[in-house]
Amino acid sequence: MDLSIWKTARGATFSFSRSTRILAITDKAGGRDATRSLMTTFQRRIAEWWSQFLTRATLWTPQWFPKMTIFNSPQERAMAFPHMQQPSFLLASLKSDSINKPFAQRCQDLVKVIEDFPAKELHAIFPWLVESIFGTLDGILVGWNLRCLQGRVNPVEYSIAMEFLDPGGPMMKLVYKLQAEDYKFDFPVSYLPGPVKASIQERVLPDSPLYHNKVQFPPTGGLSLNLALNPFEYYMFFFALSLITQKPLPGALHVRTSDCAYFILVDRYLSWFLPTEGSVLPPLSSSPGGPSPSPAPRTPAMPFASYGLHHTSLLKRHISHQTSVNADPASHEIWRSETLLQVFVEMWLHHYSLEMYQKMQSPHAKESFTPTEEHVLVVRLLLKHLHAFSNSLKPEQVSPSAHSHATSPLEEFKRAAIPRFVQQKLYLFLQHCFGHWPLDASFRAVLEMWLSYLQPWRYAPEKQAQSSDGQARCVSERWAPFVQENLLLYTKLFVGFLSRALRTDLVSPKNALMVFRVAKVFAQPNLAEMIQKGEQLFLEPELVIPHRQHRLFTAPTFTGSFLSSWPPAVTDTSFKVKSHVYSLEGQDCKYTPMFGPEVRTLVLRLAQLITQAKQTAKSISDQCGESTAGRPFLSWLGFYSSDTNSSYPANDLDEMGQDSVRKTDEYLEKALEYLCQMFRLNEAQLTQLTLALGTTQDENGKKQLPDCIVGEDGLILTPLGRYQIINGLRKFDIEYQGDSELQPIRSYEIASLVRLLFRLSSTINHRFAGQMAALCSRADFLGSFCRYHLMEPGLTSRHLLSPVEQGRSVGRARGPRLSLRFLGSYRTLLSLLLAFFVASLFCIGPLPCALLLVLGYFLYAMAMTLLTERGKLHQL
């Protein structure tokens, strides 16, 4: 080797090339880079001498070394030693720059490297560059942290990153440059989604053609399996997986997903490779005036044969049976579009198989993958663009007869994108989210993703205007095939949403909004009729249903091309719907009709809870208004004691006020109206069921207790009682029934003073217990006066809710005692200070003022004693 690298203790390095006689200097502080090489022992000793010299030097400039050449970029270093270049030399230089240079300068250097270096040199840096941008697959290194990069926070870095990663930017030029040379890069199977990883590890070929002819067996003694990916696939794999593998930083909690660089890049890639107008742009030429790199053809073993269907024994093929198939040359036009969509769907949605989903129904099953809210928002963006992409077909190309005519590969791809690539994996993904997502407002992201998929007409170019009377526009019959071919995503997921809604707090405005959104979408004119028609087609009896024959309508034959594998048009609509349901749920599925009696019962229960939630929201509003009006003048200082025995649990209504109550009532009112419209519920049914649930108030105008039964250990809630408590419809009247002296210190009390007064009163009570008992036992006025001050008021009038505790209430009687805790309250002390201040205005000193206060209190206490004794006589 003709080149050696030496570094001094101060960070300065130098090299000497024997063949070129060029000495290059690198100083860490000055930011200059160089290479250096010495071969003989004598030259190494000279190098050590130079190193010591540079270490001792406090300042140095290039003028000291007139024969030296300083290199400031990787290009200059590389061109100075063209015959010495090793595959790792450029990589080492870029790694060094990534530590020492700012982000903008690194990107500029990368652009020059991509333009100037041949593919042979760029091949070595490509995996490192991809990892440095998107982070490592294990999530340890975050790379450029695109998920938190925002234009309004870091405008310079944001613009540079977006320009570099743009579909027509330098990074894609690098991808196409390597693509033209047919380079392959290893991708570990262990980081693929769970079902795919399990399938490959079992030596079974996955259904998706994305993995065919790419599985690399480990060398002798090796344990890891890899995929051999072309540059475009390798780049997209990392880009898609960075959404899942990279954990958000602590400061990323307040980042808006739609503003981050990653979200916008997804949108740009979708618009570029899945265009709604025109065709996919060809790969950009990597050199000015040079030819565009020819795209690598797809090499699937079963190109689109079983994609989107669950594993069956008939489709399992051993990895060793991978056969090379020449793709149709016409498909080269859309190979990047196919790859992009397959990668996004596989990495973002294919985390659950049908077998795994069935196992997840067990309450003891552990979740294998939990999507985040950001993940769901990106998937929703994908679904919305796919609808726009598919709906961009020309009207004459939508009809089944269009298949017989010559159409472009892109048009064929638009027609097949959603049913073949997305439908099944999205269904399992949504099923998991509906069953395992927390019962909180974050479910709104999943809900909107689902509703976006259910409404492809919203993304059609010919949108119908809303009617003049404000009614929602009617869903055209053109969308009936889509509704029928996606029947389970309408019906079964609607039932799943009902079960969630029945377990949520509908008094919350956010939960009420979600119920309103679902009811509004499903109540669109003509949509319910389309769903009902689809259910009738599925439940329609048929004499013979050949085993697995439904796959003929969702999977083409095993041929080598996507275009040649398009199946003939199916005119049997009933069989079409059956094939859809069986392919998603299995041959032995039990279908529950959406408009059947079981679901209608759930809808009636939801209608009851909506009615109750409206009443509860109104009660909370009234209670908040009364408590606000009844607070004393000093409550604004924080001295007002909150009611610990409130009738309703905490709710976000308390934080948002009357406007929130109004919104909740409006959402629930409209939701109830839409549900009645969909399922044809009448007012008499709602009134009868509401009364049966017990929403009427008792004679005292207070809510009844939650529904419960009396057991050996007290009251036991029934399932209805749990629903009532969860939704805030009813609540136990919880009161503090312990020793008032031992209550927790309140926010309006001085903690240290309360503890001191407790010790003082405890000492007095212990020392003078006998005398206080004797005074309170007297029958004259003095005894009544002492009982008024020393006996705890209202102790005998307290009621216990638990029947078990009622037998123990006899032993709760306490003797007379003195309580000084009231002196530890901020309100009491502030009242005394105000009294002394007012007295000083009238020239009354502290001592006379204190005597007047004591005298006034004695007069008040004597009057209260007489009134208390007179009240007891009336009760007797």
C-alpha cells in the first residue's frame, strides 16, 4: 500500500505519497482534510518527527510548508491519488466529514461526490449513506431525524434535506446511477414485519412478489437470512421502515406530523411515482447528456399471483423453489410504482396475518406490534392518495370491458392497486387497531383513516356539489362495486366501533365527536342501501361453492407478467362478494349482518347511552353553574374548599366549560338523528328503552345509584352498573365518614400549622377528657353550650352505603373533644387580619379588638346553642 495515515496528539495529521511526492496536512481545528502515506521504516520515523513538531507548535499556517498541498474536500483528496483508491477510502472520508462538518456543507459535498464519482466508488458508500439519513434498523442511530424536522423550526436544514431527498434530487440520482449497474445490497430478514419474517424463517416463500428471488441463504454456519435488493428497493425499505424503527425523541411529542419532513416526503414520493395525471416520469440521467439508466425489471416468481391473500397450504412454496421469471417488457414502465406501493404496504400494514389475527382474539395473547398515532396518519395519507390515483382512470377505462382493449400498464396498475395490494392487509391492520387501541381520544386518527378508505368518492375528480338545502350529497351507484367488494370494512368494522363506543365516556366532547363522525358517514344517502344490497348478495344461497374457488376472483393465474395475469371479468356479483369475505375472514367465517337483529340491539343500546350522556352533560353544566355562583368572594384567591363529595367524576367538560357542553350536546343530537335514520328507529322505541335503563330521576331530583346487587361483602356492580359509571351516568355518593381531625390537609390550609394545632388539641383532650365529659353530660344550658362546641356535629345523622358497614356504625361514637383545626385555614387567618385592620381604622387596638371578637363569638355561640336545643325538642 502506497498510502499511510498518521495523526498527532493535537489532532493534526499528515501524509506523504512516495509515488507522487505530495505531502498533505490535516488540522482538526482548521477543518482541512488530507491523506498521507509512508512506506519504509525511515519514512515512518520522519512521520513521527513531523507529528511531534506539529504537536509542539502552537500556531501554524500553510505558508510554513510551501511544497505542501491542502485538500478541503473528498473530491480533491480522491483525485490527488487516482491510482491508489480503495473501496473504503471515500467512505472513510465521508464518515470523517459527517463528524467534523456542518450539515449544509456535508450535503454539498455529497452532491459533488454523486456527480463526480463512478458507480463503482458510490457502491461502497450507498449503505452507509442510507443509514446516515434514515437511521439504523435497530433504532439506535436516528440519522437526519426526518420525523421531527420542520420547516418553521429549522428552515435551513429542512430545505436542504428536502432538496437532497426529493424524487428528482441528488439521492435519487445516486439510486438510478447504481440501478443501471445492477448492484445488489443485503437487507436482514430479521427487520421485516412479523408475518414475512416468520414465513421466510420457515423456508416458505411469502405471498408478496416483492420478496421473490431475493432471499439469500446464509453461508455455511451462518444464522442470518438476507434479501438481495436493488438500490431502489434498498432505499425504499429503509425509508418506509424508519417510520417504525425510529423511536420519537422526547421533544418530538409536540411535533405536528403533517408538518414534518418525513410526512411531506411520503406525499412527494406518492405524487411522483403514483401520479394522478400523466404518467410516471422516467429516471433522471445521472450525467448531463448521458443516457438514462435502464430500470431493473421485476423478477417475481409469482408476479401478482397470490398477492393480498392469506397463506394456505396450496400456495406455500419452499424458498428453494424460487424460479427466475422474465417480466413483461411493458411492465418496465411502472416497476418503480409497483415497488414503491408494495414496500409501503408491506412495511406499514403487513404486521398481522389472518392466522395471527385469529390468535389475537384470545385475551391472553400478547401484541406483536403496536402502531403509533404518527404511523396511522401516514397510512391515511397513503390511502387518500391511492383513492385519488385509482379514481384518475378515465371513464371508458373503468368498465370491465376496458380490459379487453389495449391499455397502458399504468392504467392497469391503477385498477389493481387497492384490491390486490392494500385491501386484506388494511383490513387486518384496522381489526387490530379497533380491538387493541386505548379507549381514549387518540383513536380519532384510526377512525379518520378508516373513514377515508370507506369514502373513495371524496377523492374522485368529478365531485358532486352539496345540495342547496344543506343535505349531504347522495352516493352514486358507480361506487356500489367498491362497497360490495369491501363489505367487511364497512360492516364488521362498524360493529367493532359500536363495541368501542359502548365502553367510552360519551360525555367527553372528543368521544362524542367520533360517534358523530361515524354516524354522519354511514348516514350518507344511498350508502346504507348499498351496504344492505351487498349483505343480501353475500347471504344469497348458492347450490355449489367450490372449495377455494373464490380465489379466482382475487388472484390471477401464475404467469410471469402483471399484464398477462389480469383475470377475466366476473359477472356474478354474488360470487364476487362471497370471494371477498372468504378471502379476508377464511372459509369458515361467521358473518353478522350489519342490519340484522344483533347489531340493531347494539345500536339501540348506543342510542340509550347517547340520551343518557346528553342528560349527564346537562347535569354537569347545571352543577358547575351552581357551584360557581355559590362560591364565596375569596374563592378567587384559592381559599375556597372544593367539594370532595361531588356527584360526577372528573371530565374534560370541567376544563372546557359551557362551550364544550354545547358541542357535546350538538354532536350527540346529530349522531342520534343519523343512527335513527340508518336503522329506522322511532321515537317510541327510544323513549321505552331509555325508561327501561333507569335514566329517570328519583323523588329528590338526584340521580339513582348505579345498578348493583347486594352481596355478602357489600354492593356488587352489575354489567349495566359498570356502563353507567364508565359513561358518567351514575355515581355512588361518596362521603368522608372517618375522623374529621385526620382528614388530608387541604390546599386552603397551612400544613405545619394544622399539624401543630392537632398536637395541641390532642394534648388538651387527653388531659381534660374527664372534665369535658362531665360538662357535656350536664342537662342545663352550660352542658348544651359545651356539647355544641365539644361534640362532633352530624355524626349520628351520617348514613353508610355499604350494608356490611352498617352493623359496625354503633362503635363509631366518639367522646367530647376540642378541635382547633379551623385556626390553620388561610380563610380564618385572613378574616382575623381583616378584622384587626378594620378595627385599627377606628382606632381600636389589637387587645380590645380581640376581646370584642371573643365577646361577639360567645353571643353567636349562645344563640346557636339555644336554636340547636330547640330543634332537638321539636324532633322529639
